[in-house]
Amino acid sequence: MLTYPDIDPVAVSLGPLKVHWYGLMYLIGFGGGWWLGRLRARRPDAGLKPQDVDELIFYAAFGVILGGRIGYVLFYDFQRFVEDPLILFFIWRGGMSFHGGLLGVMAAMWLFARRQGLGFLRLMDFVAPLVPLGLGAGRLGNFINGELWGAPSGLPWAMRVPCDRFGELCDIKLRLPVGTQYSPPLHPSQLYEAALEGLALFLLLWIFSARPRPVMAVSGLFLLGYGLFRFAVEFVRVPDAHIGYLAFGWVTMGQVLSLPMIIGGIVLFALAYRKKGASA
């Protein structure tokens, strides 16, 4: 049994200026995506030039941040949004949704594709292998912040969490008695997602896309891979207290939002190899 390390979420503090680890994880994600994108753009079948990746990452960053915030408010905090629509702009309170960020990136890529005269699906195939690095970095940021914990577990790598720092987790989500010093050992579900949605999905997509593939195949594999990994981890993750389980005592909002990704991934993959069109 492990105890969660006391990590300061602020990486650098210079007077009133505070740089949080979570923000740095976003920079690592975008920076890594930019580097991988320029590397990938050197391939003769890429459809983009290395210099085009600079503008591509700008569009992607805008889509991630805007879509992620809107998605979180609509998917996970809609009641409070109805009561106070201004919470949409309260970014400092936290709250980003991957599924919303994905929709935001897709909208941004559609605009970028139109501007560059590229095929949208071909562009999404180019972008898909660049995304997991940012997902993994973001989940490490969640771990540093001590958020998105899993359910109680008896596994040797499960972690106790200090309740004096994470009172909402202990009091509201786990409903522990007031004054409890530590939570029971919990699944570090953030690290599960970093390993699966980050490292494993990156390796899967990067290796798969190393050879020319039919258009939609890489995008389909991304949707299917992420959807399955996220759906599986949700079984051991504690849902948001104000939402809880949606059905049967185990269905979470994350699973509901991931199911269309799984279905869409299967459809895209099947269409790609049925048509066997131009290479991605």
C-alpha cells in the first residue's frame, strides 16, 4: 500500500505569478505534438509541410481549450451552467473534458483543412498520432493535482490520500467520517489513463501509421483505442459527486461519452478497409 506523495501543484512561484504543473503539462502536450507533427510532415505522403504544423498546432490548441471547457460545463456541470452561465468563463476553477476537447479539435481541424485546401479525414489521420502524448501529459497533471481518483482497492500500488488536502474527495465522494486522516487505498486511475490513453495509444497509432494506410483507418483506430481504454478505466474511477453513476450502479458519464467513439471508430475502420481509398 502506498501513500500519495505531497506534490505542490505550483511548479514555479515568482511573487504573484504562479505556474502550475497542470499548465506545464498542456505546454508539454502541445510542444510534443508540434515536434512529432514536424517529424511526421517530412514523409512524402504526409500532405503537409513541416512549416504548416506551426499553424496546425495553434488551431489545435484553440480547439482543445475552448472545446474542453465548453464540453466540461455541458457534460459534467450543466445544472450549474443553467443557474449561472458565466461559469463557462471561470477557467481558474478547473474543469476540462476530453470529449469536448475532441469535438473542439475536430472543428478547428475542419477550419484548418478548408483554409489549406486539404481533405478533412486525411488531416485527422495526420493529427491522430500526435494527440496521445498530450493526453498522457494531461493525466500526469491530474495526478499532481490529486484529482480524478479511482475507487477503493486492495492492490499493492493503490494509494491512500490525505483528507486534510483533499477534503471534497473524502467527505463528498467517499463519504468518510469527519476527521478521517487518510482515505482507504484508491486506484490511481490518472496513472492508468496516462499509461493507456497516453503511452499505449501513442505506440499503437505511431507504429500503425508508420506505413501508408487507407484514409480514415488511423482516425478510426484512435477513436476505437481511446474509447475502449477510457471505458475500461471508468470501471475503477470514482464519478463526480454531483453526477454519480447514471445507471445500474456502474455506468458513468465517461462511459456514455466514450461509447459513440467506440462505435464511430469501428465504422471508420470498416469503411477505410472496405473502400481501400487513398493512403493516409
